[in-house]
Amino acid sequence: MKPYDAVVAGGGLIGASIALELACAGMKVAVFDAQEPGREASWASAGMISPAPESVAMNTLLPMSLASVRLYPEFIERAEKLSGRAVGYRKDGALDILPQGEAEQEIEEALAAHRAAGLQAELLSGAEAREIEPALNGEVHAAIHRPDEASLDNRAFTEATLEAARRTGAEIFSRNGAKGLWKDGKSCKGLRLETGRVEARWTIIAAGCFSARIEGVAAYAPVTPAKGQMAALRCASVNLKKDLWSDHMYLVPRNDGRIIAGSTVEYEGFDRSVTAAGIKKILSGAIALVPALETARIEETWAGLRPDSPDHLPILGPTDLEGLLIATGHFRSGILLTPITARLICEWVTAQKVSVDWEPFSPLRFQKARHSRSA
């Protein structure tokens, strides 16, 4: 097989976006996927673009998240223009429904944290929240309104990004996944594939939760699959405008009238089965938020495997093998971090410097942690 400037292991949204960015920079790029590209976590997502940290531990991710949000309009415009496909982008904001009994101090701390990060956030009473979303449960007593949040149709977005990459010159190979790294001393020369070897100046691992299965990668990307079960609902009497969040689930409206309900977080290996317990949890949460969904038609159920890392943070950047870069471990933030991941990988490949500090997400942090424990 001919050599390339860069090869990407993994044809999901992250791999496709990196290929698009590199191809737009004039590089010869190839993407290799073990199955049909875009059919794993990218296909299973809810498509939310929410930079608000879900916990204090995730504050480390905030600068990267905000940078990605700023890149999104340009990224979507390019993907849609090059592919000729719409991605269902909606910037209608979100309501974070607060649980009964939430302490006033905790609410104020949450609002202050949002505003300190430059995120708009407004506390609403239950009545004010229902003025925005009349279908909300009458017992909802308060909500935080985040007007700048957005969502998109992740399946359409992934297909558009793959097609945009192809039309820009990237070559995308299906059913020819990476088996291992092609190493030469302290350098990575490319990938060992199902069908042979492919040489490249830069090798980028973006195979999601399957990255650690590629021989030679696990030390840099010890990712594990975190299953998320989902359901697509349709209800003629419910017309949500905004994404709805609660303690343990979310509802995301689509332009075609569906409502995406999710999601579970389960560590069951590579099992993708949809279970009665998982769907019961999702539907119970959906009906508790929006009682009219009790009459909704279930159009589809599915499960996807997110790539989770030991500290739940992304794994991004160069390794101690010359030419090897990692871009995986995005966990629940894959859609959110797509544009910035692609931009930073391209910056490193073309200039060996990046515009946002990615040191906290270095693939070398796991080796450093092991050395510290053994010292």
C-alpha cells in the first residue's frame, strides 16, 4: 500500500474530523476502520454540545470544551458545504431541571461556576421553566436555563464529516482495521492492518473504545467501553424546544420531531445489548420529566460503547514514540470535543505546537502514574 502523510485508525466522528482537518491542510490522509465507518459511539450518541461540566472533577476539561464550542459554527459550515448534507444543528439552549430539595447554596454555587466559566446561566422557577417548555411536569420547582447550548443529529453529522473528508481527498477504508502499530525502534512507521502494513509520517489512534485492542496502544490509551442505552420517542402532543437535563437522564429534540432519550452508563465490556432494566430507567426518567411522553411511540432503541479512560478525561496528544498521536477517551464528550480535537491534532502535525493546552490529557500520564506508584 502506498505511503501517506498521516494514517488514522478509526473511522468514527473523531477520526473523520481529524482526516478532514488534515486533508484541508493539504496532507495525504487515509482512515482505516474495522467495520463500516461511523457506526460505533458516533452513531449512538445523543448529539449534545454542552460545555457545562457535569462535576467539579470535569473542570479540567472546561478550556478545551469552550474552545471547541467556539469552533463549532465554522466546522459545521465546512462539513455541510463540502458534503452537501445538513447536520440538524440546533442552538436552542437547555434546561437543567433541579431535583426537589436542592439546597439554595448548591444552586448558587452551580450558577456561580457556570458564570465564572463564561457560560450564561439563569435560575428559573418551575412556572418560568414551564413557560418555556409547557410539557414539563407540574411538580418541577426550579431549573437552570443555559441558553447557549446546542445539539445536532450525530448520525447525519458523522456521515457529513466522512463525506466532506472524502471530497477533500482523504481516503477512507472500511473493514480493514488496525491490528497493531508498525514500530521501528523509538519511532512509529505506520499501522499493521488486516491486509498488510501502511506507512505514514504520522499515525493517529482514534478508534474509540477499541483503541486499546490495537497492539502497542494500550499503554498510551487504556480505554474501556462504557455502554449507554438510548431510545428514540415520538409524541404528537409534545414539541420540545430545548434539551432537557435531569439528575440521571436527558431528552434531546430533533428537527424531524423525534425526541432522543438517554442514557445509561454501564461497564459490561463490549456487550451492546439493550436491556429491559436500561430502557425502563430511561423511560421512567423521561415520563417523570414530561408526563405526556407516557403515550409516546418508541421508534428505536439502541446501545453504544463510549471510550472511557481511568480518570474519565480524553487522551490527546503525542507519545514517546515519534510520529504516534492519540485521540480517544472522550467518554461522554465526543460530540462536544470533535472540532477542537481535530484542530489540535492538525496543529501538532503541521507545526508541532497547539493553541490550547492539552498537557492534562497527555497519553503519557498513565505511564507516569504507574511509575509514581511503583517508586
